[in-house]
Amino acid sequence: MVEEVAKSLPMELSEKGGVENNGFVQNEAFDDKETDTSSQEEMPKTCIVVDPAATEEPVLKPYAGMPKEVLLKFSSQARYRVTREILFWLIIAAAIVLVCATIAIIALSPKCLDWWQASPIYQIYPRSFKDSNMDGNGDLKGIQEKLDHITYLNIKTIWITSFYKSPLKGLGYGAEDFYDIDPMFGSMNDFENLLAAIHDRGLKVIMDLIPNHTSDKHRWFQLSRNRTGKYTDYYVWQDCTQAAGSVTPPNNWVSVFGNSSWQFDDVRKQCYFHQFGKEQPDLNFHNLAVQQEIHVRKDGTNLETYSQLYHDYTTTQVGMHDIIRSFRQTMNQFSSEPGRYRFMGSDGDENIEATMIYYGTTFIQEADFPFNFNLINMKNLSGNSIFEAVNLWMKNMPAEKWPNWAVGSPNTARISSRIGKEYVNVMNMLLLTLPGTPVTYYGEEIGMENIASENVSEDFPEKSPMQWDGKVNAGFTEGNSTWLPVNSDYQSVNVEVGICICDKLMV
């Protein structure tokens, strides 16, 4: 009788929906019902009195493996819904804080330095750096041979002064052809090989561009003096009178050398304008065709002698800066690829306020920086003079712009000759510790001095051949002669000795 009650009780409750299984193993009574219905029919009906409390539905609690219907019953309860909402808004708030913090860090963090900011710039006068073909003149192959010295110094940027095809009047700054290499320095193929070797070492190269004038041997000038087509007005021509072998110029303008800036041309029968030597006629930058002729495609370019570009009674006119900005736009056209930014430097001005204009404005960029020669132009060396030279630049430099410093150049005496041998290391250390980009001139790293010779022009004492070692001709050439005399101190002042001294100091 007990067994019959036990079997019939869950069966009746199940039929009435009194108890939910909730996914657990089915009671054996259900199996009996499904498998043995015939015997069930034969069983006599029996009335059983059951306690109502025993038939009440049990309280459900969350359990593993709950079906969707059961899960929804619990998730709709307030204590679970509020918890979810709190967690949701906490996540949203955390995401917003994270985004804001990221933006703030990016905005407040210093910008990553570009290649022209991250390393000293090493300026090379190519005719005096290294001779590879024994003709006594430095050349492009010679620079390529000595790239290991550049990397030894941890230099990342090389600045090579003008090596365009030129009669070499005015140190080669009057180009005969902007698209060709002077044979003295090699060929275009030599330049391409040098450029590839520089880039293979992860270095960059800056080249000079002198847009103010050309050589009077330039094809443009020859066409202009003959009034040929568009080249007629490529240069600045004015009527002038010639009588009894003397020329009356159009006005009283003088060149940087103090003589008249006008030269009579026998072919055109007019005077052409030259701010520098008479072999260097000035281009007419009022002519848009002239501006379009100037293109630059190196890693970087230094624009030289351009304060005279816009001729209007005086130099550094407002219109000249429009031309500089157009050069910057040309550079930017070749800077679109990541990591291929084209640097543009410029000469400065005697006036510090005028020099700062070459930085451009916040919205209109000109040069990345005008070169700073304050440390070179100091009248005497002292702590105060150095402070004044540095402070003069830093307090006048526009906000968010980048400074630079130089202690040597092809146009100034070397450190040893200018202020004394004992200050070479001090000035080089100062150069490397000031904020901004240091610019050094070949040979200053070993303390080279100006050469003193009666046969040397006053334009060349700081351009003597690089002193590589103590061998004949200081290792500059294997030929019998050099284009300028080698300094007599080459056996004690040379790269080989300097490296030995550095190695001993590091040991």
C-alpha cells in the first residue's frame, strides 16, 4: 500500500502541474506511467487523502544550468537589475575617463622629434673633405668613403655645401646648372650612389640651394641676354647708358662688396643686376616662371643668400617671404609620405626680429629654422656673452618653434683660431647641451685650425683639407698635391689621434 501511494503521488502531482522538474532526473513513476500504461489502466482507483502543504510548489533558487525562462524570472528582480545598471554606468564612465586621459596625455606630452631635431647636423665642404681620385680636390666618392666617421660620431644628418656645376666663382654659389654635378666633384651617378649609401646607414642629407642668382654661364642667362622667349625677363635688366667706355648705371645701388650692383652687357646693351659678383646675375623673382623653375627633392634644403630675392630698393622685403612660403609649399608636396619630411633651413638676418620672421607664423610655415650664428658672432668669450647670445635667440623665438646653434661654418674662422685651442672642447660640449639642433662644421670635432699661408685667399683659411691621419697630406689624398695646403699641425691634430684619445678616456 505504501509503494502504491509513493508511485501515484508524484504521478498525480505531475498531471496537475503541482511540481516542476527544473531539469532534474525524472521520477521513476513517470517511467512507469509511460512504459506500463496497460497495467495502470488495470489498477483499481483508490482515494488517498494528501496534506495540502505537501502539494505546494517549492521555492525556486538560482542554480547552474538554468534555462532561459527561469533566468528571466531572477534577472527581472530589482536587486539584480540595479546591480546591472550600476555596473553599466561605471563601465561607461571609466571609458570616458580613459579617452579623456589619453587625449590629455597626447596634448600635453612633448612631440616626437623629427630627424632634423634628433641629431647634430654635420656640415661638409666637399672640396676639402676627402679626395678619391688623387686630383687634390675632395669629391662625392670621398664623402662616401668616410661615412663611417659620420656614424662613429653618432651623426644622423649631413649638410653638404654647394656642388652644382659651377665656374666656382664665389665658392661655387653661382650655379651654372641646378640639375648637374660639377665634374670636380663627380657625376650624377656618384651623387646617386652617395645618396643611397647615406640612406642605407639611416642618415639624412641636406643640400644648399642658392636661388638668388646663377652664374653668368648659365643657359638661362645666355638665353636672357639674347632676349629669347620666356627667358627674356629671367634676370633683372634695366636700361643704362654707356659713353666713352664708362657706364652710367640706372641707380646708385651697390653690391655686398661695395661696388655698383649693375653690370653692362655688350650683347643685350642693357645693365643686369647683381647683389654679389658681376659673374653672378640675380634672378628676377617677380617673374612667376622663375619661381616655378626652382624645385627641391632631397631630404632637406638650406636656402642661402635669398634676402635679396625681392628687389625693391632694399633687401628683406615683405614680398620675399611670399616666395619663401612658396618654397615651403614645394617642399611639403614631397613630404606627404610617412618618414619622408623635407627639411628647409634658411640664412638669418643681421637683425634678430627680422630673422625670426623666417620661422613663419602659427598657420603659415616658412623655414623649419633660420640658422643661428649668435655663438659664432660673439665679440669675446665669457659666461655673460654666451648667456646673452643664447638668451637673445630663445626670448625672441616664436612659441612652439625649434632653436639651433652653430659654432663653425665655411665663412668664419674655426674655433681654435677664433677663440683659442683651449676652448674647443668647451664649445663643442656647449653646442651639444643647448636645447635645439647643434650644427657643426667638418674638422671642429678634432680642433682643426685655420691655415696660414701667403698663397691662400682670405676666403679659404677655414677650408683646408680634412686631417684624417698623420700620413702625407693628412690622409686627405693619395695624390702629390692638394687644392689648399694642409695645416702643418696635421700629425698631432687628426681623426686617428682623436679616436685614440677618446678610446683611452673611455677605458
